[in-house]
Amino acid sequence: MADAQGHTNDHRSQKGRMWTYLILATGLVVVAVIANLVISNPELATKGVDAIAGLPAWAFAAITGLIGLLLFFVGLKIEADWPERTGAVLVGGSIAGGEFLLGWQNFEFGGLKVIPYLIPVVVCLGLMMYANARSK
């Protein structure tokens, strides 16, 4: 009887992980599509944010970053992993968006052109590692 319950919990855990990774993958695809649109036409992306919300362009990145942080910290309090992962991706994406709006060249510290690309990735992975350590 105990073995049957253990199998059921493992199955639920596996299904939960599957949904977590499916949601994360969908989010990453959406971010990639939006990033592609922004990179292909940066002027339209900057004016589009201003036209949609009536806010400065940097405010959109700040708002999504705050929403991502809120979602991340709420995710730390509950059992599901997807809020933490989604929040980390939102924070990383908003940092990348902020860098784009402020100018990539402003973040090339020491003349290294790879630094602007590494900052959002390191932040996203750092948040995910923190969430993984806290969930154990």
C-alpha cells in the first residue's frame, strides 16, 4: 500500500515538473519572439511602448521587473516552481529590455561586448539557483 502511494506522488511530481518546464519554455519562446521584433525594429519598439502606455520607455522594463520580482518572491512561499521560474525570466528579460532601451554600449564594461548579454543571463540563473536552494 505504501508503494502505491509513493508511485502516485512521484507521478504527480513528474507531472508538476512537466507543466513547469512547459510554461517556462512557452515563456522563453514569447520572450524570444518579442526580442526578435525589438531588435529588428528598435525605433518602433521604443515608440510602441510610449504609445501603448503613455509612459517613458524605461518604465515598461521597470514595471515588468517589479512584477517579476513579486512573482518570484510569491513563488518562494508556495510549493509550485513555475512562479519562481517565470519571475526569474521576467526579471532577466526586463534587465535585457532596460539595457536595450538605455543602450547596449553603455553596459560594455572594460570594452567587453559580451557583458550586456551576460548580465540578464547571470541574474536569471542566479535567481533560479537561489530558488532551487530554498526549495530543498
